[in-house]
Amino acid sequence: CQFWMSQTKTVRTLSLLFRSQLEYRAPGGHFFLMRKRSPAYDFFHLIKPIRAMKKLLPVLLMSLFAIFTAFRPWENPSRLLALKWQFDTEAFKPSAQQLIKENPQTANLSEAQMKQVVEQATQMLKGTTLTFKSDGTYEMFTKKEGTVTGTWSLSPASKELTRQSHKNAAENKPPRKFKVLELTDERLHLLSDTPQLPEQIFTPAVEQTLK
């Protein structure tokens, strides 16, 4: 009995920080330790979940950053769009091949002929630039038409870009509308209402900064 009491006192001494009382009972020859929680014990178990949350904090921050980055362009899309963009001819090639296959007049072309038509269209569009200015005007340069000027507007709610050339406005023609599929500081992906060129992909022109 003295041995068990000695052991109980030792355990009680080592546990003072987390338990305020240890009692020895031996009813029916059984050994029990009755534990009563102390404020220090409760505090330790209170901060334990907080310590576990610290491990998840980097994951939560990365998730929030990804969500913020995904929606950030549409906080001020007009500023992000106000760049000089150049037509991405390489990204255009798959779309051009699909257009050729869907066109009844060119659907029966051989692979060699289709490749030649795609290259011709690519060369025609090469060098095409589209500059959106912060004052709501734009300039577009193509080899076929030269420089075309007009006005533009962007709806963040519907993600729709409206472009009206001065020439079409003078002739009372409706503006052209584009669905903005992607808008980042590295890529502008538009879906056009023109069947000849429904998908247009632009990248920022070299040596420029956001206005």
C-alpha cells in the first residue's frame, strides 16, 4: 500500500500543470486514479485545435489567393484590356482547320491542301494588332484593311465586348459583339459573332505596360 501511495504522489507531482488532484482508491482491491481538470489542462486543450489550424493555414491562404487571382481581372477589366494586342496566329491554326472541315466548299480538301489554306490564312492575319485605349477608343490594323478606328465598351457582368468602327457607325451598321472567354495580362480570348472568324486569340504586343 505504501508503494502505491508513493507512486501516486509521484504522478501527482508530475501532473500539477494539467491536473489539480489525483486520488487513490482501492475498493474491492481495484486501483483507480480520479482526475480533476485544472485551468492549465483546459487551456492546453483549448489551444490544441488552434495549433492544428496553423498547419492548414498555408493551404487556406493558397486557396484564397487562387480564388482572388481568378476573379481579380474582372474587378477592373477595362484597365486590363487597355493594351496593344497582337493576333496569335499559332493558336488560330486549330480553329482554322475546324472551319475548313465544317465549310461545305472546303470540306473535301486533302490534308496537304488544307494545310496550305491554313498557312495562307495565317499569313494574312499575321501582324494584325488591336489596341484598346483607356479613353474608350481602339485602333485595329490588318493587312487587308489597314488601320481601322472606333469605340469599344466592356460589360463585366455579361463579359461581353462591344466594338463599333467609325466607318460602320457612319453607315448606321450595328456594332460587333464578342464574348470574352478569357482575359488575363497574358491572353485575350474572344468568341466573335462573325462566322468567318469566330474565335480570336490575342497576346500582348512586345514592349508595353498597362496603362
